[in-house]
Amino acid sequence: MQKRKALSDDEAFLLSQKVFKNFVDYFKPVSGDKVHIFIPVIKFREIDTHLLIDYFFSRNIRVFVPKIVNTELISVEIFSNTKFELNQWDISEPVSNEDSGVSDFDYIITPLLYCDKNGNRVGYGKGFYDGFFENISKQPKKIGVNYFNPDENIDDVWENDIPLDYLVTPTDVLSFFNKGLE
């Protein structure tokens, strides 16, 4: 978090653009794909996922975002005209509480504070994404995005923690379960 806060707005945006380019070049999402992606929290200086969301809309890729309803993460499909509001944690969420019912995503792009070289992620401590990962039917690519490459291992991994498949940074796309796309 401290490394993120040390970035200027311009640096954060430039690095977000590089993450966007690496994601698109590596995964090559196509029309009809279904992507679950988080809306960035400005105060946490998260990767600017609006770059990806705009790209997805322009390519007819379906976009879903998380919303917390009754302590559960649901997936709401959004469109270019979707209305948003801030929740209790100052996270932008769609006004709608309607769960899309979709569970066969092609990609799930997750927020994180840190990801180690084994795909273990440190989130914000609520466990929403681990629960979400357990309830999806198809094996989507679980992808973290971060400004920084991993340099330390996470020691306190819990048995219910579900690791990421990939990490996209401004300089790399790291695969944690194999050395290339299937």
C-alpha cells in the first residue's frame, strides 16, 4: 500500500496503461467473452480498470462487476449507461442488486494488495473473492493486476485461500499453474 501511495497520479495512470496493454496482448479477449472485473478504489490507488472496461465495451465483451449484498459478493452485469453509487467502504458499485446468475466467466480480474510468486494474493481481508471463486461453475482465468512484480512469499496462506492463475503487471504476465496459455 505504501509503494502505491508513493506513485504520482501520472505514474499510476501510465502503469495502468501498461497493465492494460499487457492484458490485451497476452489474453486477446474476443467478442462474447464474459469478464468479471472490479471497479478501482481511488483512495487505494488501485490499477485503473476503466481502461479495460472501456475496451471490453468497445469489443462487445460482456462486463460484470462485484457488488456486496448481505455480506456476499454477487456479480452484476453492467453496460455503458449503468448507474453507480458508493457503498459503505467507498467502493463504486452498480445501483442494481440483481445478481446476473452468470458463473461461467472467461476471466475474473481481481483486486489485490500483493501477489506472491505462487499466485497467493493478499486482498483487503474480507474473503469475498475466495467465496466467489468457490461458487463459479467453469474454470475462468483468475487474474490479479498490480503495479509491482512479486518479490516475497506470503507465509500465512489459509487452506481456503484460492490462488490466482495469472498476475499482470506493467512489465510481465506471470502464469502460476503452467508456463503458457492452454
